[in-house]
Amino acid sequence: MTPDKLVYMANQIGSYFTTDPQPEHARQQIAEHMKKFWAPSMRATLIEALDRDADVEAQLDDLVRQALIEHRTLLLGSAANA
Amino acid sequence: MTVSIYEPDLGTPAPASGGAPVTLEINGMPVTVPEGTSVMRAAAEAGLSIPKLCATDSLDAFGSCRLCLVEIEGRRGYPASCTTPVADGMVVRTQSDRLAKLRRNVMELYISDHPLDCLTCSANGNCELQDMAGAVGLREVRYAPGENHLAAEVDDSNPYFQFDPSKCIVCSRCVRACDEVQGTLALTIDGRGFASMVSPSAHEPFAESECVSCGACVQACPTATLMEKSVVEKGQPERAVVTTCAYCGVGCSFRAELQGEEVVRMVPEKAGKANHGHSCVKGRFAWGYATHPDRITTPMIRRSIDEPWQEVSWEEAINYAAGEFRRLQAEHGRNAIGALTSSRCTNEETYLVQKLVRTAFGNNNVDTCARVCHSPTGYGLKATLGESAGTQDFDSVQQADVVFIIGANPTDAHPVFGSMMKQRLRDGAKLIVADPRTIELVRTPHIEAAHHLKLKPGTNVALLNALAHVVVTEGLVDEAFVAARCETESFAQWREFVARPENAPEQLSEVIGVPAETLRAAARLYATGGNAAIYYGLGVTEHSQGSTTVMAIANLAMATGNLGRPGVGVNPLRGQNNVQGSCDMGSFPHELPGYRHVSEPTTRLEFERAWGATLDPEPGFRVPNMLDAALAGQFHGLYLQGEDPVQSDPNTQHVQAALKAMQCVVVQDLFLNETAKYAHVFLPGASFLEKDGTFTNAERRISRVRRVMRPRAGKADWEVTVALAEALGQPMPYSHPSEIMDEIARLTPTFTGVSYARLDELGSIQWPCNDSAPLGTPIMHGESFVRGLGRFMLTAYVPTEERTSRKRPLLLTTGRILSQYNVGAQTRRTDNVHWHAEDRLEIHPSDAESRGVVDDDWVAVASRSGETVLRASVTERVQPGVVYTTFHHPVSGANVITTDNSDWATNCPEYKVTAVEVAKVMQPSEWQREYGEFTARQRAFLPDGNDKTPVTESDTSA
């Protein structure tokens, strides 16, 4: 799947959790949503794109980008450190 | 399970609520019945038959035929037993010389104006008039021939039944059925005295009248006056099998009445707990598709979609599909293939497909068409209440004081429940409708909505937040309920959130398009009007904020204490017959049967032990993910059981391109549907009449589907999945679907008490059904929510990115119509095309005028996804700035226009909001031209003898 589509979907998820008054909790919820409903390859593709592509980093909303960085291990499992 | 063709008729309905027992004496026998029971019904319950013609137990007593007269000690005259309630100590005689004479005289009058053609009459052998003539001992008619109705002309304008007024006895049963049961009031008795005649609308033929062809009048008719044409043609049925309708999520119980294996008619079952003996035009009459010549009954394969199909044996087709799937996994990895289950198929069949994916495919790439309809319901209700299902039974509506319908059109999409709702609204319940269109219930005979919130498409969340703001800021919260039943912290957060000024009706009014005072009045009515029940449909879920809307609905119900008892609740009206069931059975890529996430180790271990396979603990692809992955070269094979995403999913050209990119598409279906034109393997499907199983309707009611004829292709659908699994090396040793249900019950806590034996015993069961609820659960969340304390979720309004512009100034929204069903593969192959031969674009007169469009003009509808051409219907049903169409005919290309926008949580497509421009044109769109050519080529690829002709003209020409 293309990173563009995944960025769009991730930002959409982020837009829901933005209302959460506790940003830390919001970031956790975003990551858990992706962990629960996204196939591992989708999570890996997005994080890989975030790692290597400045455009992707810029396209991601702050809250979502922070969630991906902060919860990298949750999202990638054992591949997080690869 | 064959049952008698004759259903007992106790003459009058049971009293509304079981009253105190009353004992009376009938013909010397003591009889005890509830207070309020008629003498006629009391006698019938005691096994005594009182002659009757105008009485039937589905209608209120009328007392017009004077045949049911009885003698009651201490009372003068001969009261009609149908209109006389029982009383303690009453002494009744149903037979005497005097009564016999009176009844014979009455019958003699009836017969004096009735054609004596019993031997050639279609009702011969099942005619109440004939039976009563026998029961009263009528031997002669003394009246000389005179003025009569014997030459009255037959009205055969309706495709499914005929009206022969020469046989009419003016008992008014048809008129009353249309009034009391259906609620359409299309029929009346016109004229007085001898001139009295049943008349559809104002002397119109049935087909041109307001009649909706529900069949209630035909069912109520005691003679052959209103008779199914199939019975006129074939004769009376010889046996009946009770089964469940395969159309919408109401899940009506039907008696398939048969001659041998041939269906003569489908009659709604009086004992059916979802429909109580009522039906709609689809379930009652539109079953002819099951034997339509377009059915493909021989398996076929081909290597490329540019090659002709080759007919092969079942074994060869299954082995080819299995071989291709294994090849694709070997070449591209375990996750390169997946499957779609169908909400049209049985619980047992969907369970097997997801089991095949998780075991034989070794991944979780399984999804279902609920993805594109009610997946937000599953998400939203699970998050707030703890269970992915509606809270009530249908009967609950009869105890509602306020009915709030949002994004649903029950009289078209769930017509039998729509009629139940009408009954309650006519009895005094107040109605709030939130819909961009003026649906029928907004104003219909004897019903007018207290508030029609004609909101702009895409503003549901804003509307619900505005209503919640009023509830919170005007002190309308049920504080005791919230304190006892809900989370303190999440409620406090939500209360603070919705109370913010930005959620006030005055602030949101312009966004929503509804005056603030109307919003405030609707909120007050919902919160203070007594039992308030919310009913919603795809107008809620099919938005970019579909899941948020579902949660906002649950919030509102919790805050006002409208959960956990009859008359209230949150009620998703499921679109297809088994949407609830397909979700229950683990069709989503992230959860196993019973809504348990694949990552839960204990649950997974339980399934691994039962299935003898190791299961993937990570979620798989959803449908849109599969399509995107196919276009990215990462997904290559798909098994679709009873699904047609090319027509039903959004952005048709995207779906077509994705399927073209796959190397092995296996379609299991009744017909060469739109998706099958992109398939490499075609496995013939079986209709609901050809297999055993169960469906679960919108009220969580599990009902039996019973086979009435052998599968036309030799295999029921579950047998095909078993064969495919076994060819892939995964044994599935079932000999009957009952064994599959037994396995489901062993592995699913909410189904523990369900079995075919128990379903036969109880008729149907609403899950949860287990040790704590052995008879099932009509109303959920009674003492506490399934998740414990109810959880309020924050629901900020986030406008959809699909917005109008100068280039696309109108918003398109889509929906259904009464006579057609979903992609129309079934209903288009029936006479239902009489009412809806094409999809049309509804456009407001002001929008039409500014574009020079008049009724019946061809108009191009263009969005950022594509363009199609439809004929225009200029109507004020839609508001200015909004256009509407249905998607029942493939050539319409409604989903060529819809976009790939989707719900943030579930990826349910945003079918309900697409920015478009409309322009008058003279020719079909480019897509339609290509569609016509592609369809013609694909039909030419079929072997001789199979479907080579267009189903309807509208299939191939715009």
C-alpha cells in the first residue's frame, strides 16, 4: 500500500483523538487503534516511510507523528529495532 | 421440517396484554382465557369452531359478516362472537337450530351474488367461503337471478396478484389489513349498500395505486378475490416449510408453500417473532430469481479474464482454485490472498469462510460486506456499551413514546418493521426524523413527524452534539441513571465537552441547516417525552464520521437513561439479512467469532485447539486495504462468497482496477454478477431455498433457514467452502450445518445455548443465549452494560473533506428503494422491475431549473471519482443543494461517482456525501459505454446455454 493513503488514514484517526484532553493518552489511543485494526505490513510501511521520507513526516499531523514515534515498539513489535 | 399448509386462525387477536383469567362456559365446557379475549377466540382456543368470514386473528374484530352469531344466556338477540368479549360466568351456545337458520340465511345472501365456479376457482380447497357454506349446511339459494357483480372485470395489473371483484364478499379484510397491518391505507370500500366495492386508491388499477404490494390484503382475503398469480397458474400448494427471508435485516419468518420442490408462494408466518405474519413485496413475491434461467449451475474456470469460460467438474474447479491460491502464497507470501464473507449467506457459511482463511490461508485477511455498511455500529457500540449489536427487539417499539429516526428510511429499506413503527406512531408515539430527504414517515396517513431535522449531508455529529448540548445545559440528564450505570470520569469529560458553546444549537445551526429552536425542541422531546428509542441506518454509518456518530447516539441514550428496558434503546437497522450474523461469526480481520480480538492469547488458544491450526495474532487486511494492496502488487488472490464489490463498493473504477490486478479471483454466486466478470473461477452458489442454516437479524434474532429444494448446482454453499478447505489441506468434516452451529456454540460464549434442536423448539433465539439467558435476550444491558459501566466517548465534529465547490456545487447521497434490493442481482430478476426499472437522480426543482433540467431528462452526474448518466426525477423530497440516487442497477454506475473517503475508525465508505455537478446530456457516459462493451464481451465468454442475454435493457443501455 502506498504511504500517501496510510498517511491520510492515520491523520483521520488522529483527528478523532485530538479532542482527548490528555495528549499522552491521545497518542496512546492512536497507536492502539492502529495496532488493533491495521495489518502489520501497513504499520511497517507507514513507519518506514516516516523514517526515510521528510515529506511523509511533514504530511503527518503532529499528534499522529508523535504517536508513531513514541509507540514504535507497540506498532512494530520485534521488528521495531530492526 | 414440513408443516401443514393450513395455519390455525383463532378469529380475533389475543388481547394486547394478558389480562386476568376469566372462566366462562361454551357449549357446556368450562373455558378459561385472559380478560379481553373475544368469545370467538375463547371458543377457538377450546377447539370449538364458530363460523366466520370477516374475522381473522391478524385483524381487529369488525363484526360485519353476521355469521359468527352466538347465544349468550341473559343477553338479548344473537351477539357477534368476534366483537363480544368474554365475561366471568358467561354461558355461551355456538350451535342451535335458530343459529343454524340465521347463518344459512346469511350464507345464502352471500352466495346469491357469487360465481358458483368452485371447481375451477383458484381457491378451491382453500376457500373460507366454500368452507363456511359447508359448515352452515347451505343446500340451496332461493333468490332469483338479479342484479349482481358477476361480470365485474378482473384487475391483473399487479405483477404478483390479481383482483377479481366478482368473487368479493366485501368483508373488508383486505381494507383492514392495508390499514391495520401495513399502514398504507391504499384500499377502501367505495360506494354504499349493494354498490360497495373494494377500491385501490381512487378507482385505480392496483399497479397504479398507492398499493405497495406487501401482500397483506391477499393473505387476508377469505376467497379468491385477491389471489397470487402463482396459485392461479399452478394450483394450491401441498405442503409448507418454515424458513427465513433472505432480503433485509428484519429477517421475516416465511412459510414456503410448495408443490413437491417447487415454490408456489411465500406466505409470512403468523408465529414469526420478527414479523408477526407480515411481509413486504420482496420477501412475499420476489423469490423467482431462485429459478431464473440466468442461474449458473456449472463450475467454470479460465486463466485470464480475456478468455472464454470453460465448464469443469466441481473437483476440477476446487482443485484449480486451491492450486492457484497455494501458488500465489508460495510466490508472494502468506498474506497475498484473502476472502470476503457475505451478509447474504448463512451464519454457518460465513463462519466457515473465516475459518478457512484463518486456518487454510494462515492469515486474517477476511472481511465482509458489513465493512461497507454497519462496521461503525460494531465499533461504536462496542466502545460505549460493550457489545457490537442493537439493544432491543423489534416489539420494543410498541412501548416507545418517542421514536427518533436518524439516517434510516424504514418503510423502504426495512418495510415490515416500518409498518410496526407506523402502528405505534398512529397510536400516539411522537416522531423525530433526522434525514436530508423527506422520507415517507415524515408525513404519511395518520402520521406526521413532530420534528423533521432536514440536515445537510455529513453533519450528523454536529446535530447529535447540538442535541446533547441541550440535554446537558438544560438539566435534562438522567442523573440517577448515569450515576448508577456509567463511568463517572468519561461522563464528566463528555458533559464538559458537549456543554461548550461551540456545540450549542445556535452555533451549529448554520452548519447543520436546521434552525436552533427546532434542534432545541427535538432535544427536549427526546429527553423528556417518556421512553425514547433511536433507530438508525446507513445514513449514520456511511460517513467519514460514521463511528463517531454511533458513539454520539449511544452517549445521548445513556445520558437520558434510555437504555436497558423495553421502549427505548439504540437500534441499528441492518441492511442485509445477515449483517449481524456475518459480524458475529468473526468475519472482520481483527476479531474471531464473538467479537474477540485475534491478539487475545486465551481466545486464540481455544480456537487453535478446536481447529487444529496455529492462528495469526495480528489483524489482516480490510476490503479497501486488499484492493489498495492489489494495486500495489502485494495482494493477488481473493475468494468472494456471495459478494459483488464491483457494484456495491465505492469508486467502481478503483475496484475494477484492483480486481484486474489480481491473478486469481474466485467468485461463488448465483449469477455472473459484476465481480464475476473479473473472476478466474466461478463456483455456483445456492439460494436460501436450497440450503440449511441460520440468519441473525437486526434484533440479534437467530432464525432457521430450511432447505425446500435441492441445490441447483448440486452443492450448498457451505459444502463448497468445505471442499475448498479440504483441497487446501484443512479438513472440515461436517455432514450438516447443524454441526457447524454446534461448533459455533462451543466456541462463542453468546451462542452457548444455540442449537438447531433449540431453534426448532423456540422458533428463534435472540443472542446472548447461554446459561444465564437460556431463552435468549430480547433486551440487552438490563441491569448493567455488557462492558460494566457505560462509557461516554468524546465526539468532536470534524467536517468531511468531501466539500462542495464552484466546480461541484451539489452533494450526492445514495439510498435504497422498497422494490429493489441492494445490488439488485435478485430483485432485478423478478417482476419488481415493474416499480423500479432504473435508478434515477432525484434533484430539487430549483437545482433542476437552474440547469435547465426537467423530469425524465438524461443528466450527467460528475464527481472527482467519475461520471455517470441517469434520468432525472425533479422532486422536493430532496433539499436544494442535495441530489439522491439508488444503486440497484449496475449500468447506473452510482458507485462510479462515490469516492474512497471512509470512516476514520472502520473504513466504512462515505457513500452519503459526494460533491457533484449535474448537467443535462444526450448520451451515456464514457464509463457506461465501456461498461456495456465489457459486459457484452464477458457474456459472450459464457459457455452455450448460460446467461447470454441482458437481464433487463437497463443492464446494458443507459
